Amino acid sequence: MKKFYTIKTFLLLAILFCLAPLANAQIRFVNVDPSTEVITIKNFGASTIDISDYKLCVFPNYPKLNTLSVTSGSLNLVAGGEVTVTSSTNLVDAGGELGLYIDTSDFSNSANIRDYIQWISTGGTREPAAVGAGIWTAGTAIPNTVSPPYQYHGNGTSENGQSFWGVTLAVNDFSINTFSMSPNPTSSLLSLKFPQTIDNGTLDIYNILGENVLNKTFSFNNTLEIDVSNLNQGLYLVKINNQTKRFVKK
């Protein structure tokens, strides 16, 4: 009987050990401004996580979050909560990287990195760790055609890498909810229209199973046409940056 409880306890601890990284993996950068050193971090998970001891990696500097100036929110991040801090080290405007780590001294280990962003130049020191963790794509960076602050438009879990980062829209900019699609249903071309030019947009199309069947970044003047003739008949979701609409492929 004692042996049974020992094995049971071991299995429970193993499960909890495996679940902890999954929760922490949903702590993500959502806004980074190298020009002002301002960084916003969001908890995309379902439970509160204390990130006080997390570290930024601005190679070769590794400040803990609890040593930085918190301008809004709390480092004890509730589910869906955000906290904004000011970096104590220089985020290089002309091309740099920023990593988010748990409290560790092993910054090359992919198991310790929680998020990563790289702008203008590639080949950052911590890029291999981010690539190994599946949160960045090797050799990619936010291009110099995008002006900071950089904003993350993904879902915080499966949507990773440069394609989910773009420019922050000002309050007076157009609402992305105003984009229209026609014809709907369609058998070939889907025309997307906005009231003004979009630079560095991200478009994804998902089927009803949640599978991503198309992903692309784009810039266009008011109208974009997407060829969907190769898709199977059925219902699809079009997601542009952080807004979604449905269309039917006939």
C-alpha cells in the first residue's frame, strides 16, 4: 500500500511539473517600444501568475522585472491581465532583440524562455533559444518598414513569430472591424476592403476544425483580393490582425 501511494504521489508531481511550463508559456509581450523602453506583458492563461522574478534578456543584460519601474498593472498577473514596465537597459532602435525568461541563469536553454521579439536585424543572441521553444522563426524580424511601438496581434498560445507583430494603431486610426468582404459566399476570389491603406497586415484563414489554411502578411491600398478557389466547400474564418469575419466557400 505504501508503494502504491509513493508511485501515485510521484505521478501527481510529474503532472504538475509538466503543467507549470504550459501556464508560464502564456505570458507574452504584447507591446514593445524600443524608442521609449516601454514594454507591456500580458497573461493569456487562465490563472494568476506572479512574474516578479521573471527576467528580461537585453543581451548582455538580464534585469528582473521587480527591479524595473511599473507604470501600470501588477507583476502578479491575473488571467487576461497586463502590466507595463520601463526597461532599465537600452532597447536598440536600429535593430535588436528582447527575451522574456523565468528566473534562471541558463539563457540558452529553450525551456527557460517564455517570449521573444526581434526587430529590423536577425541573428540575435537568443534567437536560437526562441526558435527551439517554437515561439520564433529563424532568420525573421519585424521589418524596418514598421515603426515602433510594435504590437502583438496573436492569441498568446499557438500564434507565434514575426507575422503576428505589427504597428500599434492610434485611437484616431480606422477600426479594423470596418473591413468588408465580398462576394460571400464565393467560389474563387474574396475581396477585402478597408477605408484606408494598411501597412504590414496579417491575414489568416481557418477552416471549421480550427486548422490554418492560409497565412500571409500584406500591405495594400484599400482593397485586397484573395484567391480561395483551392479551398474545399464550407465555412471559413478570415482573421486580419485581431478581428475575425466568416465567409462561405461554395
